[in-house]
Amino acid sequence: MYGKNYVTKEVVEAINEENKTITYRAIEGDVLKEYKSFKVIIQSIPKGEATWVRWTIEYEKRNKNIPHPIKLLEFVIHLSEKLDDHLVQA
């Protein structure tokens, strides 16, 4: 992100079978230098023969000068597109 590598250790905070969600929480690493807390929630949403994925990012900035994690959102979009390409070819 922002021209440098980020390393973050995370734990699975919750798995909700009914809502088809997994919640990850950062517990150490680069992301916590800028954000007090950082969670990613991934939800699988069946849509007919396809499945959609909803990514939700919850974070609290350490101060007002810290940017919103837009680069992370760009990475998530890129990752999702690559994963979709791979699954279509399988």
C-alpha cells in the first residue's frame, strides 16, 4: 500500500455460517501503525448460479492525518478480479 509492502498478522474473529461471513481482525503489524483497529469482513452471497462476495472494512484511524485505506480497497478489487478469472478457468 502506498508504495511499500505491508505485513499484518490477523486472527479469525468470527465465522457466521448462517450469514456466510468470516471476520478477520488485525492483531499486529504495519496496518496497526496507522489504525487503532482494523477488521475485514468477507461475506459470500449466492445469486442464482453465481456467488457474489462483499468485502467490508472497519477501521479507526489513529489521527485525522491518516488516509482512508483506499489502496487496500484497490488491492481487494484486484484480488477479487484475479480470483474470479482463476475460478472461471477452472
